[in-house]
Amino acid sequence: MKLLISGGSGFVAGHLVNQLINEFSSVLTEIILCDVVNVPHISQHNDSLLTYEYLDILELENVGQVIKKYRPDIIIHLAAIAYVPASDSNIKLAWHVNTVGTHNLLEMTSKFSPNTKFIYISSSEVYGRSFNQKQAVTEDESLLPNNTYSLTKIAAESLCKLYSEKGLYIVILRPFNHLGPGQDINFVSSSFASKIALIEKKRITHVIDVGNIDVHRDFLDVRDVARAYCSVINNIEQIDSGEVFNVCSGVSRKIKDMLDFFIKASGLEIEVKVDEDKVRPTEIPFTLGSSEKLKLKTGWQKSISWDTSLMAVLNYWREKTDTIVN
């Protein structure tokens, strides 16, 4: 089995590669990690199965060359501008990467490797204002986008459905909020944990500036996310093209509870101050998903506890304080 992963230098890709090798070592022949500069959390002994390939998903000719060269059995399309504020601040780039880039991959896969199975990683952000019902959303819920990122993901999903109708095998996954070791410092768990680590090292004062920490989010450890993606691959022959699956914990947690955990783990007195510049006016106050469809189809279950995930994030940043610019 040959897999190609776009966004191979990203947070999820490193964890996914480790999980792929753990689960499919007897059938894996090659994993092609594309657009790779530095891939964290990949064990050294895994390197024999890895190929690193330059891929610019905005360059149609380059995409065609890569697809034609490898003709993978499965493509996992992770590459995206995934940080919501970054999408809102550079709308043109977000549309190009998240939508045009997805189109380029679909078109060239359809042309040069039509038997490839294409797994598109979308986002729970597509549900947008549907979360205002404050109940667990299923895959049939209305898509009511409220930011640039969610709009680009819905457009990309529409392209996937179009190519699925044309005969390309496609599965769409909608992961909810991730957390885990190695996540970018812009995301909330890493942002909090890195500041705690700096305070412990006495590099910054005992004050943390926050946005709205009363919002609730459905978080899932990235290692459980990787296991969910592998469960889809493992059951792909029983999944119809065009199917959509949520990937989530099924538990909505207040951001304040996360911060309180980190502060308690530090054993320090830390002041929390609201910075109005960090408050997003269009932010959805509550998210919660149902992953029952994924569980029934693949048998996947989350396995990593909330506390274990948070300690993994905090310990990661404790070891990385020398790399943090404050």
C-alpha cells in the first residue's frame, strides 16, 4: 500500500505517519510526505518507508507530475491554511490554498491516478452557526459558515462531491479541535502551555493574557485523530465514496478549564487577564460533535484522556522553552 500525504510538514502528519506505520507495517510499501521541511514526532526507525517530495498544490503542473510519478493507492489531503485568524487576514491565500489547491489535487488525481482513494480532511468549522443549537451535530447538520476558513472548506467539500460523482473515490472527514504535543503555538492549548512553561522558567511575568475563555470546544487528542484516520483506511472497502464522517470526542469543554488545569499543574500563582484584541467577535460560543457514525462504521473509539492530553502538551512545551520567542 502506497500513501501520499499533503501537508506533510504539519502537526497532524507527523502523528499520522507514526500511527500508519504502527497499524499497517505489513502492507505499507511507501509513504510520500509532500511539501516537507521539518516533520516532528516521526521516529527515526520509520524513515525507511518515507519519501519526501516537494509539492506545491497551487501549481497544477507540479501536482500532475507528483501524482503521475507515484500513483498512490491512497491520498490523505491535509494541506490547508488551518488557523482561522490567518484565513480571515489573508482571504485570497486561504481560498487559493484550501479550495484551488484541493481542486488541483482532485483534477490531477482524476487524470493520472483515477483508481486512487482520496481522503479529504475538512473541518468541523463548516457547521458554523449550527452549533448555536448547543447539541451534538451529526454529519447531516446544516452547513452555516461564519468565517473565511469555513467557507473555503465547504467549497472544497463541494468539489470533492463533484469529483466523487464523476467516479473518483472520495471520503470526507470533519475533525473537530485538536490538541497534542507539537501543535503550533498559535492554537489555544499550545499558547497556554507555552506561557506556563516560560513562567516556570522565570522568563516572563506571572500573567497570561487571554481572549474569551468561556467558550466551549470539542477537543480530541491528535493521536486519537490519527487513529481515526487509520480506522477509515482500515475499513475503506466498506465505506462508500462520498461519505462524510465527524472526528470528535463527543465532549464539549470550557477553555477556562484547560487554562485552570495548566495553572494548577504549574503550582504557581498566575494572573489571568482578558485582552480584548484576542476576543474574536464572530467566534462560535459552543461546539460539540457526534462521532457515532464513525464508530459504527469503523469501530474507532477515543483512547486518550483529557488530563493525559493536557499534560502531554505542557510537558512538550517545558522541553521546548529554548525555542520560544517571547
